[in-house]
Amino acid sequence: MAKNITLAVDDELLERFRLHAAQRKTSVNALLRRHMEDLVGLEERRRGAIARMLTLGRETKARIDMSAWDRAASYTRAAKD
């Protein structure tokens, strides 16, 4: 079930947003709903991606030998590239 919400928006911003919606042959309501869905979906995808990366990091068999690492040499190599 859809719920109604009330927003306090600057008059000029609302007018510009109405124009934006009209140019796209849609409504302010439809644009806001789509933006909210996109924003929530993006956050869910971001959390999922982070969880997958952390799982891969824990499960990988790869190891990095840092015993021979030298900060100064890393800058020297980067400068040659």
C-alpha cells in the first residue's frame, strides 16, 4: 500500500523540479518515487558488494609476502612507469 508523505521544499526548487518532470513527461511524484527506489537499491547493492568482498578476502588462499616490502623502492618503481 502506498503512503502519502509531506515535504517542505523551496518554491524555486519545486518549480524547477516540476519543469524537469514535465520535460520527461512524468510527474514529480513518479520522479521522487523512482529516485527513492534507486537510492535504496544502490545502498543494498553497495552493502552486498562489501559483504562479498569481505567474504572473498577471508576465503582466499592467496598470500602476500610483505617481508621484502620497501616503501622507498615502491616510489622508485612508480616513478619509472
